[in-house]
Amino acid sequence: MKYIKLLLLLFILQTQAQQGGMWIPSLLKGMNEAEMKSLGMKISAKDIYDANTSSLKDAVPQFNGGCTAEVISTKGLILTNHHCGFDVIQNHSTVEHDYLRDGFWAYKMEDEIPNKDLEVTFIVKIEDITIKILEGVAALTSETEKQKKIQENISNLTKNSPKESWQENRVRNFYDGNQFLLFVIESFKDVRFVGAPPSSIGKFGSDTDNWVWPRHTGDFSLFRIYADKNNRPAAYSVDNVPYIPKKSLAISADGIKENDFTMVLGYPGRTQEYLPSFAVSQIVEDLNPAKIEVRDAALKVQDGFMRKDNAIKIQYASKYAGIANYWKKWIGETKGLKKSNAVAIKQKFEKSFQEKVTKAGKQAEYGSLLSDFEKNYTDIKEYSIARDYFTEIVLRNTELLATGYKLYQLEQLLTTKEEQAFTDRKTNLINGLGDFYKDFNASVDEKVFEQLIAIYSKKFPKQFLPASLENVNAAALSSDIYSNSKIISYDKVKELLEGDSKSVIEKLNNDKGYQLIKVMADSYLKNVGPKYDEINLKNIATQRTYMKAILELSLKSDRIFPDANSTLRVTYGKVKGYKPNDAVYYEPITYLDGIIEKYIPGDYEFDVPKKLIDLYNTKDYGLYGVKGKMPVCFIATNHTTGGNSGSPALDANGNLIGLNFDRVWEGTMSDIYYSPEICRNIMVDARYVLFIIDKFAGAKNIINELKIIYPAIKK
Ligand code: ARG
Ligand code: GLU
């Protein structure tokens, strides 16, 4: 009987654990350890996070603000994604040394390349300081006052909490402002480039395969952290030495198979798992379609030019990839939310929430939350739509308007600030715009403008649309603006910006392009911005109380995890295939054979280096292959999001088995609703990384630094 009960408990734990979740490493012991063990984990919560002795968290820094990396040698070697190192690799590339095209490998430490403005940040300690942050807040009545007090407490505790001189304190809020944690962090600023495969490996499949499974991308690059003589963070210096980490990961060459336990440590950026149904339905019906429509049009224009002109292809490659990345994500997200009936599931949750509120006698406190949401989201709808069109069309995808908006902000500065502030901003702007214009092509942008301004005229909510944009003749307007405005070239913009504030403002206001952006920005900032902010503030407050209520009324087994907020999290699950569509099943592991199947000689997305084809033909996989095949990528049920790029995927023993870099398209809705059926994260297999470093690049120096655990049978 006891045995059956135990089995039942294990079964429940296991199925629940397939529900996603991004957990706080310092709280795993109480919240997750039992479940993780039931899934197969062999190490303890203490091995993952311990403030006093070295633990896995000491091997996982945030990489340059937006990605994750992991330490894989006792000499500070770190691994992250190729797409996370992309800018660095591009910056060091020239026509003679094109590291993007050909890859780069430092065969000795002296060849490692220093970088300006590249940093990695480790977490030293995490502490719950909720009580201190909320001190004196409950007594206040208005939302604005409360927020002010919280901000005050945050800045005091950030300033005054103990830390070493080279460390920093950071306070972050969790559960929509119901919990506050203090992070003591250490940032290393001398991070050197060690190696990356050619893009035909590191970015294999490019935009066509982006967000797609089955996948065959070797999305990794290598860096090394340098420290001063005391092993502490320091600015770049020739005297710096390789950092000796508190912890480095061993790499398992044993591989994985379906149903194996995996966990991912990293810095997921933002999720919205507790939005009410009203908000989700707005995303599905109104907001995502608006953003997709705009980017669809912009991408079509850019693609047309890029296909015809190689110089434009280079100029727009990175911009295009940036726009396409989220365009494709939103399409997948919208489809996934619909297909999984996310709105209906939320409604069901809300119904039972309301019942729990009544049962707990909390009507007065929580009874009106959902009707408040309903009213707020109805009220904000047109403002949100306007905001998304403005952001996507003006600030993000029409380069002339985006640049014009910066000039507009310069003029606005004068209403509050002195001449000196104006001059400083102007100088910064002139310096900054140089890089922008290098990759700007007015003919491309003119055609983008023509498409997007037509969308603005048609789709921007009528009540907020400037009169001059009603029924606009887009072709006539774009040719007028692009043949007359000075914003179309760096030299001409510099002319506009010459002189004191008075003459600059006068010139700007005579410019056709500037006149348009001013009309658009003025009307947006007057008719949309303030009202949006006002309702949004109400939503933030309601969301905080809603979250508080959910936490209060839930059971531990409800597995309520805090939304991602760019802090270190642990997510876990199992290696698993999925069924994207009727009659289709995707297996969880891809092999080099698939690269050869996708190979299109000379193609910019699907070309394959000759050396890799040779290795495939000779099956020269060393100890990294299995049964004559070379594994490349795999998927699992780990719940990840943007920012988890480069995150280590670990096995039951805490050894590295892969590197997270993407999610499957059908499951990108996991930022809003995680469905265990189809949400999967995509990782590059550690064995493929080792194979590329060893057999493809011949970088034995790197291999020799690593601690690789080979399966017993191969030793
Ligand atoms: N989808 C991945 C992420 O969100 C990879 C993006 C980089 N690759 C690309 N083809 N744009 O960051
Ligand atoms: N590629 C994403 C990143 O850069 C990770 C993929 C995702 O959004 O899950 O963080």
C-alpha cells in the first residue's frame, strides 16, 4: 500500500513538472527539490545554489546584459551562443579577416582578442528583503505614494546593504511587486574572444530555420574572463590574468536520450504568465496582428532589395534578422495561443479563482479584481493599439522617422533644459548617427516608409490620427519627403544640426521629414501617451493585487513561479519530442545527417563548410559520435525565454550536455501560456560543440582545458 502511494506521488510530481516554470535558485530547496529528484535529478538544491560554498550558480554569469554564459574551465573559459557573440565577432571582422564567414580560433592565449564594453556578471548572493522594502508602504493610500516609498526603500537598501568594494547590490521585484530580492553581483569587464565557428555552422539555417525544429545550428562561441592579480574584476589590461572561477562545469560526452532529466540555468528576460484572459485575447486579436502586419510589410521591402543588391544585403542583414526574429515569434505565439485555447483556459482559471475568493471570504479585498481588469483592458484597448502602431512604424521600422524622433526629442529638451544640455545631446547625437548612416539606404527606407505610412493612415485609431494623415497618398508623400528632407543622409543631417539651438530648431522645423515626425509625435504624446500611462498604472496595481491573491489562495502543488525578470532562474524537465500537427511527430534529437540533407551549395543560409562535409563522409567523429552518427541539437520541456540564450543545459549530475539557444515555433506562446504538449526549448548538443572545436577547428588547446566526462564504454 505504502509502495503504491509512493508510486502515485512520484507520478503526480512527474506530470506536474512538465508544466513549465522558472524558479529562483535560492528557493529550490523548499519549492522544487523533491519534484526535481522525482524527475531523476541526482544532485541537491544546495549543489545548485549555496551562498557560502561553491555551487553551480557560480559557473553561470549573465553575458553582456542580454544572454547567459557558463564557465567551462578553471582558467575562466566561457561558452555562450554564436548569436550572443555575433556583434563582437562582426566588430573584429574585416574583408581580410572575416570571422563571421570563416570563424575564428585562438590557438594560444596570446591570440585571444580583447573587447570594448563586453562584460559578464556573476551572482554572489541572493537575499529576500521583501519585509524591508515594504516597510511603511501599507500605511500609504495612493498608488503613486506607495510606489515612491518602495523606490525610496529600494535605493536605500541598494546603497547600504553590505558588500565588498568591487561588488554591486541590485534589488529586483518578483511576483509583480509582491516579493523583493537583493542580489550581490560581480561584473568582469575584461572578456576576450576565444573562438567561434563560421556562420555556416554557428548560424546554419539562419532566418528560415530560426524558431524552427528540427534544427541543425551549431550556435556557440567561446570567450575568456580575465581578472586582476587578486582574481577580481578589472578593466582591460595586458597584466590581467585568466580568471580562476569558484566553479566550472564538467562536460558530459555521454549524451542524452528521450525522457532524460535536464535543467537549464540562465537569465530569462520577460514573461507574462499571469495575465488575465482579457489581456491575452487582446494580444491574440489586436496587438500581435498589428505588429506582425507592420513587420510583414517592412521585411518584404527589405528582402526585395537585399536579393538584388549585395551591398544592401550586407547593410541590412543584421537589421533584417532583428526585425524578422520577433515577427516570426509573434506569428508562432498567436497561432499557439489560439490552438491551445489559452483564453478559454485563463477564463476557466478565473472562474475558479473567483470561487476561491468567495470561499475564503475575501470578497472585499479581491472580489472586484477581474471586473477591474475587464474595465481597464477595455479602456486601454485603442490606446494600446495606437501605441503598438506608433512604436512599430515610427520608432522601430521606418528609419527616417526613428531618426527624426531623436531630433524631435532634442527639440523637446529645450522646453525644460538649458542651452548646454542641448549642445551636449546634439554632439552625442551627431557622433551616434555616424554608425547608423553607414548602414542606411534611403531608397530602401523610402519604400518601407511608403508601405508603413499607408498602414498608419488606415489602421491607426481614427480618433488619434493627425488630420494630415487621413486618406494619405502614400506614394506622393514618400517621394516628397525622401526628395526634400535632409534626414536622408549623414552630411545633410549634420547641416541641420549646425549652429546654436535657435538656428537648429529653425532649420529642423523647415524640413519636410521633420515636420511630419513632429506632427505624428505631438499628436501621439498628447492624445495617446498620457492616457495609456494612466490606465496602464491601474493595470499594474491590479496585477500586483491579483498576483498576491493568487499566491494567497493557491496550494503549493499549484506551482506558482514568478514571471521572468532577467534574474537567474532554474527550469527543468525532460528530453522530449512533440506533435506539432495532425499525423506529424518530431523526434527530440537531430544529427549531422540532417545538415547534409538541408545543404544547398553556395546558399547564404544552408551552405556547409567543406571540412564538415569531409568529416561527415569519413565519419570522423572521435569520441563524440554515437553509433556512427553525430548528434547536433535536441529539445526538452524546459521553460525558457529570450535571455536564456547561451544557458547551460545540465544533466541529472549537473554536467553540461548542451547550450540553450531557441524555442520551437509552435511553442513560442510559452511567454504567456506554457503548454506541456508543444512547448520545447532547443539546445545545441555539447558533443557537437566539442566535435567542432576538436575535429573541425583542431583547437586541441581548448579541448585540453576542459573536463570532459566520457561514457565508461568508450574509455
Ligand atoms: N530565435 C533566437 C532568439 O530569439 C535566435 C535569434 C538569432 N537568430 C536569427 N536568425 N535571427 O534569440
Ligand atoms: N534566442 C533567444 C535569446 O536570444 C532564446 C530563445 C527564446 O526566446 O526562448 O535569448
